[in-house]
Amino acid sequence: MKVLVLGTGKMGYGLLKDLSAQREVTEIVAADANIEAARAVVAKVASDKVKGVERIDVTDKKAAVRLFKGFDVVAAGIPRQFCDQAIAATIEAGVDWADIAANFGTIFSQNEAAEKAGVTVVPHIGLDVGTDRVLLGVGSRKLDEVEGLYVACGGFPQKGTPGYYNPINYKISWYWPFAIAGSLGSCKVLRKGKIVEVQVLSDPTPIEFPEPLGKLEAFTNSDLMDTVEHLGLKGVKDAYGQTIRWPGHCEMWTKLKDLHLMDKEPVKVKGVDVSPLDFWEALGNKWLQFGPDEGDAICQRVIVSGKKGGESAAYTYEFMDFGDKKADLSAMARTTAFPCSIVAQMIAKGQMKMPGVIHPAKIGYDEKLSDTFFKELAKRDIKITEKFTSPFN
């Protein structure tokens, strides 16, 4: 299996680590706009399977098509704003694709082109969005009627580490601008059968996981209507997603917002126009990076509720993960890059003969595909529990 890894940042590193460890993967090429940084990452991975490093600008479609041709699949860890263009190039090249970040609001416009080209594209198969949508598909498949969809997910410093004790109880484990954006603005979600607008950070909700996490805080900042739409679910009354952080996150970030540190509008500093948000991003990139001896934690809970056998019922899925110091992999890299790597390999092996742009929930809705996906996650020590609740148990 010949794989192109597109993007060699935190998640691209995870893709390279996982793919190079798989017997079926025989050749990997890494590509990034920053070739020097890519070479440093490849040297850190230190695998003979990585045969080359290429500089690529995915906005140059002709160059991208030339690069993509000849690979069995592209596994991408590039930022969201570049995914649509890169996917258009991989479709033209006739090469299959899986990524961790594509925009559901735009990418399905390429479904017809992918179908005609016989190319399988699985967008945003990471952690959240990604594994959560697969789990929503599993729970929806197992119920007779689906009435509620809920996801809560978060990544943050492990308890007792310097990051846990810093003023905002947070350090950067993935794309920092998106982490900031997750605590800004408002979102429209489905509650009690109606679309309502919720101000992000306005509903801090206690949520608890087993130790070493314990008591945490969740807040609503996303909808799950993409799953409702792509699974064709009828009768769903509640569908929303929450982000999980250490307690106090909503209060702290509200204060930061009230201080206008998240404003986009520039202010003049010593004669120079500076956006407070740009300053905050730069400040975080400098001071909120994980140190070599620090660890991050991941947790996710997915609940699908409705009817089974005419009675109220629900499936709850849950897991936690922690940074792997021995393998030099963060929990965020493991739980975001590994699902993408697994699906890329499933496609390349012919286990997903589904031309078009395929929503991750459809993997969960297919029993054979979901079994393969979760068995592969378990092999990587990401084990998800399932709990069924109904009046009968």
C-alpha cells in the first residue's frame, strides 16, 4: 500500500507514526508546504517506509494532481481551509482520500465528481468530528427510532501537570485557532424539536468521567444536524454537541472575551494596528505548548436515544485516552490521526467500495465497516465502552 501523508503538523505526525507501523503499508511519502518542517518530522518518525518528502501547495491544483497520482490513498492532516481544494485535486487524480478536518458545509458539493471518478472520500474522520459521528451511526442503527443525539468531547492537560495548573487550565494539543473558535460566538442546535441559538460558554454543565479525570465542565458549541441529514433520520428532537474542559473554563474564557482579547477588530499599539485575536493566538502558540514531560488527556461521550421495541432506550459510548510518552504521541494525535489512518487503509484495502463523499456516520451505520473500524482502534489501545439502557435493564 502506497500512502501520501498530506500535512506534517501535530496530526500529520500521528498519521506518519501509525501508518509506518502497519504491515500492509509499504511506502509513505510526506508532503507539506513547509518542507523543512516536514523533513524534521520525518526524521523524528524515523521509519524506512517513509521514502520521500515533497513540498506542496494544494492551491496549485495542477501540481497537487501530479503529486497525488500513483498513490493508493491520501491521508490528510491539513487545516480545514485547504481541504476542499486538495480534495478536488485528489478526485481529478483518481486517488482515494481521508482527512481530519474538511468542512461538512462545503465538501459534499464534490460528491458527484467523486462518484463519477470512482473515488472514495471520507472527510473529517478524526476525533470530534470523526469517531463521534461513527458512534452516532452505530447507535442510530441499533435503535428502531432515534429521538436524540448528543456528543461531548474534549482534550486538555492531564491532572497534576503544569498545564493543569496554568491560569486557563489548558495547553495546545491541536490547531490552536480552531480551539479558540470553539469558545467564541454562538451556535444553532436542535432542542425539543426546535432550532435554537445558544451563546457559546453560556451553559456550563457538570460532566464526570472516571479518574484520573473526575469532575469536568461541558458547554454547547456545535450542532449534529449533519448526522441527522446524512443518515436520513426522522423524528429527532434533540441534537447538539458539547466541548469538555476542566471546571472553570466558561467563567475564565468569558472574562477573556469581556476584556476584548478575542476581538478581531484591530487596536493601535505604538502606531501599529494589532488584532487582539491575532495577538492571543500568537501568545498561546508561544506559551501554551506542551512540554516534553507533560501529558494530555482525551475523553468522549456519545449518547443516542430513542425507541427500541416500542420502549424508551439509549446507547451510551465512552472512552478516555492519555498521551503515550513511550511512542512520543499525544492523546490528541492518537485519537485524531489514528481514525483517519484506519479509514484510509480500509479504503485502500477495498473494504470501503463506496465512491463519493462519505459521511463518517455511514461507517457506523454499516455493521461490517464499524466492526472493522473499532477493532482497529482497539488494537491501538483505544477501547470504547457501550452501555444500553432501557426499562428492561
